[in-house]
Amino acid sequence: MDSNRPRLFDDLAGVAGGAFSALIGLRDEAEALVRAQVEAAIRRLDLVRHEEIAAVAEMAAKARAGQEEAEAKLAAALSRLAALEHRVAALETPPTPEAVPAD
């Protein structure tokens, strides 16, 4: 009878191990199914992923930097234009007649 006892424990351990493996497999399947359902819901709701938002934010930052650079260049060009217009106006203004000495 003692020889049957270890065999019984081995059998129980084998059954428990098989059940445990089956439960792990079911858990993995359930996770995959839930993940697929969530992905489908996200697609139906037309939600945006974090990575996409980060990419758009980066593009906006680059566009903002480019706009600031363009505004600085425009301000410099307008300043130069104003200086040139002032110089041209000074050249076009007729000189004031000098007082003629009385004879």
C-alpha cells in the first residue's frame, strides 16, 4: 500500500500541473480576446493614440519655431526697408534755398 501512495501524489501533481497549464492558456486567450475587443472599440470610436498626439505636437512645435523665425526675418526686412525709404526720401527732398545776401 505504501508503494501506491507516491504514485497517487504523482498523479495528483500531474493533474494539477495540467489544470494549471490549461488555466494559463485560458488566461492568455482571454487577454488576447479583450485586447482585440478594446482595439476594435478604439477604431470604432476613432480615438487617437498617444504616439500620434506626440507626433502632431512635435510637428506643431517645429511649425511654431519656423513661424517665429519667419516673423523675425520679416521684422528685420521691414526695418531695413524703412531705413532705405527714409534715405530715398532724404535724397528726393529738394534742398532749402540759402538765404541770398542783400546787396
